[in-house]
Amino acid sequence: MAVQIFGTFVSLVFLGQAFTIMLVYIWSRRNPNVRMNFFGLLNFQAPFLPWVLMGFSLLLGNSIIVDLLGRDLCIAVGHVYYFLEDVFPNQPGGGRWLRTPSIL
């Protein structure tokens, strides 16, 4: 809901691209040792994939406002999810804060 409200302020009618970036961020954090290759020109580790995609988007001339606000917000949401689901439960005294509703 908050992302939809935020999307109206940055002229993002369809949030599919932002959601995809969030999933890419989560995948890249869970697979830090995967080597990536971008168009045969750039080699990097998986955690840098969302940032490489953002740079490529800017290189293509997309609006910097949409990239910085829309994409970075979804990367931030993805990071919070990754932290609460993968990092915090493995810490001493940590636990799972995100639970699937019992109806599902």
C-alpha cells in the first residue's frame, strides 16, 4: 500500500519494474558468490547486479528521479526483507519477525 502511494508521487503507474528490482536484490544478496557478466563487457559479483542495472538504465536515458526514488526505494524494501528473513534470525537473540499468515 505504501509503495502504491509512493508510486503516484514519482509517476510510477505500473510498479512491476520496481517489484522486479526488489526480487533481483533479494536474489543477489542470497547468492553473493555468483559471478555475473553484463553484455560481455563488465564482470562483477551478484550483489552489484541491482546497481549495474540502475547504471544501465541511466545510460539509456531514463529519468533519474524515477531511478533514484523508485528503484532505490524498492532496493531498500528488498534489503529490509533480506535482513529480517535471512540475517536477523541467525543472530544471537534474533528471531523471525516475518511470518506467513496461518490462513495461507
